[in-house]
Amino acid sequence: MSAVAASLFAARPLRCLARQHRRIPHEMFTTQASVSAAAEDTASAVRSGDAVGVRFRAVTADAKQAVVDSSESVRSDAYFVVGDTSVPARFPGLESLVLGLTLRSGAVTKRIPAPFGQRSDANLVEVPAMYVPPGLANGVEVRMGDGRLGTVTKLDGEGVVVDCNHQFAGVDVDLTVEVVAHCPASRLQSVVFGLGCFWSPQLKFDRVPGVMASSVGYANGLVADPTYEDVCTGSTGHTEAVKIYFDPAVVSFETLLDRFFEFHDATQKNRQGNDVGTQYRSGIYATTPEQLELAQAAVAKKNASLPPGKSVASDVEMLKCYYVAEGYHQDYLARGGGQGNAQSSRKLCADPVRCYG
């Protein structure tokens, strides 16, 4: 039996996706620089390479109008970089729909033909009884080892059949999008941080106003295109990291460095809490010489504030390489984590972060 079938886990009851849609107030720009930038961006059309924040709602195109996905269902507006495959746009069709829109455009609706493809028998996974966790029943939703969600459709003494076709496979969808934040590519910057296990840091940085998009991946290692399993051996030299795309007119690099030190213990060497290994080391991986200089100054300032015998253990260097992690790691906590309890990535959200969901 395949490794995917053998790693079936995290059975939990199906949850209804339909819920009441309501508008989420967008965080306002507050600095003088950001006020000026916002005024320029208001009339600027979204182009490939720009970063955007969008409020969206997708409903089935039939008379039932079931909610397929929405900003409310993820408890946050969706932020992404148009055309950058490392930060997917949350819903199929979002990228093409935002092109050419402005902050003044308001809500725009377009019909997307079968955005989740057609149903296929290839997505029916048979799992032998020896690999089936307790508590399963027909209709229960489960998460597979590769991150896919499926529904148990057959259960007997020989095992189970899990239908991994998307719930709305083959269904046309009416997608409504409104641009609520926009950073042109000419102003957009990025940086990569290592803060131990990358799930929690991604959610924390996504809550920072001015952070326009993020992804998690593996930084500054020795092996090209490593897998998660490769990195976990500690032999590839990579750091689990989060890549931050940010608008410097809204959040300065210095502020992001402050959050970096706030979000983890930078004095720990090759570990964070119970996670131990070189892949969990702390690191600031700059994308420009100016960032590197500011990072070095921030580390010196932090060291000056620490008690005797303690110092920052973070790598501070230029980014040499960054490989995007597997899809199931992206936005892991915002999508529900291991327990299916989605955590909000809404800007300025102060809810405690549950590290494993």
C-alpha cells in the first residue's frame, strides 16, 4: 500500500462550509508615508508582481448558492503576490480577477468554470484496515499524509475508501472579489526569517499590518529542492523559514526585526522549545545589503539589552537560497492545523497562537 494511504490521520467530523458572509473592516494606514502611498495606490491598477489584499466570496453558480469559500471562512482577507506561485492566491481564479482592478473598483463578480476540476476515480484512495485509525465512520472527513482532505465513503473489515475529490469538484462558482490593499511591485520588498518550526511564525507575521504575503520553506542549505523529510534529518543544512513580502510604506524593516525578536527566543542555539536540531536555528536572511546592515545593528542592540552570559544566536547573512515547502505546510495554522481548528490571520489579531493547531 502507498505511503499516502499508510499515513492517513487526524479524523474529524465534517464541518459545514456555508456560513454568513459579513464585511471585515480593513486596517487603515497610519503613518504619513503610508498615507501618501495609499493615495497613490488608490487609482493604481493591479498588475502582475504586485501584492494585494482581497476580500472574496465564492458561491456555487446553481440556485442553491452554497458558500464554497470566503474571507470569513478563513477569518481574514487573502493576501498574495500576483503571479508568484510560492504564495498561492487561496482560491482558483482570484489572480486573474484582480488584474486591472484598483482600490476604487469595489466588488467584482466573475463565473469560474469548475475551479476544482472534475471528479475522478483516481482520487478514491483505498486504505487497508491495519492503517485505519480508530473512530472512523462513513461521512467523516480525514486528512491524508500529503495534506489532502477526503471523506470516508466506505468502511468495512477490510479497510476504508476515502474520496479525496474536492467537495465542489465539477461545480461552477461565482467568485466575488474586492481589492482592499495594494502594494506595487516597484515598492514591494521581501526578507526571510528562521524562528524554529515555521507554522507559528507564519501566522504571527501574517497578522502584522504591512505584511502583504508570506510562504514557508527551507533557507540557506546545501541541497537543491529538499523535501521536508530531507530537512528534518538535519543533514541538508537548511533552516525552516518564513518568507515575508512587505510594504515598507506601511511597516518598516526595523519593525519586522522587532517582531522577529518578539516572536521567538533568538538566544537559543539550534532549537526552539521542544524542537531541537539545526533546522530549527534562528536566522535573519537579508535580500539587500541595506537589510543586512540593519539586521546587524538590531542584533547588536538586542545583545546590549541581554543579561550577562546571554547573546543572540541567530544567523545574520544574505539569503543564498530559499525553497518553498510542500503545500500542506503553507498557512498550516490558518487552515486548521492538525486538529482542524482554524486560527485567524486577520491583521492585528491578538488571539493566542496554538503552535500545532
